[in-house]
Amino acid sequence: SQQGEEDPQALSIQEGENATMNCSYKTSINNLQWYRQNSGRGLVHLILIRSNEREKHSGRLRVTLDTSKKSSSLLITASRAADTASYFCATARGGGSQGNLIFGKGTKLSVKP
Amino acid sequence: NAGVMQNPRHLVRRRGQEARLRCSPMKGHSHVYWYRQLPEEGLKFMVYLQKENIIDESGMPKERFSAEFPKEGPSILRIQQVVRGDSAAYFCASSPQVGVDQPQHFGDGTRLSIL
């Protein structure tokens, strides 16, 4: 299977609830990034966490990284209907090509008003 | 400050024809990346270019696909003799400089349909 697998594949919650998405990867990384994709649109960068960081916050987003387990989680607090989108984690490998981001298949989040 | 511009947004081709997809990076960005996305899938890296140079084409199919980023003008992804399996969304991204900590800025993609 590919580097960067998100879990769950789909998540449906009510507005105001928190949403947690997980990502696992296989090889060593320099950083892990989370992107959002609205239907029919391109990806929007949300947050980047470096391999020497364990947690990072940006507004209602909280990202954790556990390099020993090769996993990351994205928490969206107090969700809104506008958060409905697909969320992807992406890893950039150490060394080699610096442009090669490896994406998972994504978590499709649906936030019901 | 325009973002990454891709055109056309939708492209329909018959089998055997050529498809040309264009990407204008954000102003000041000299690094361009192309990705392909199949329905319900994540993006798959194809090629990474800087002005006039292909840096990494490890994700490009060996035949029929080519990419360029000339000194002047947009980056072009070219698919010759298209087949049904080429139907996908093709996304371009750009970044201002090289470095593994550079987030990539994406266009809204070109949706290619092969009849």
C-alpha cells in the first residue's frame, strides 16, 4: 500500500463536534503536511509539521506527529459546515527529490449543520 | 495576487488525440509540480520542473507523457495518443523555492475525459 494512509476513509459529524483524522506512513520523513480539497477544487495547504516536532496548532487545527509509530493525526475542533471536504496527509521524503509529495487516499469529512 | 492558474478546467479528447494541459505558477514561483488524481484517490506525483529543467520525472509514464517549463510562458503537460486510462484530474502546484519544508500551492486542476 502507498505511503500516507488516512483513516477513516469517511467521517460524518454534526456542526460543533470535533473531527479527528489519522494518517500512517511507511518510510522516514522530513515533514508531514495536511491538505484540504473541496469538491472540484485543488488542494489547499493547511499545516506542516516537521519530523522533530510533536504537536502543532493553527486556529482550530491541531496536528500531532509520532515518528516512532509513523503516524499523525489532524484534529478539527468546533467543526463547521464549511469544513466539509476531503483531507489528505502528504509526506516529503528525506533526501532525493524534494518536490515529490506522497499523498494518501484521504478522509472525506461531512459536517452536517 | 493570482494563485496557480490551470487551463483548460475541462478537456475532452477522443482516443488517439493529443492533450495539452497548461499551468501558470504563482508569481515569483519557479518550481512546478504535476500530479494526477483518479476518482476517490489521492494525488500521485508525476513530475517536478524548474525553469527549463526537469528535476524529477520519476512518476511520469515512460511513453506518451512529457512536460516542459520554458523560460517564458506556462508549464505544459502533454499527453500524446490518449487512451481511456488517461481520464483523470491533473493538478499543478508551485512553490517559491526548493526545500522540503515548502508547502505547495495548487491550481484547481484540469479534468481530462477521454471518449
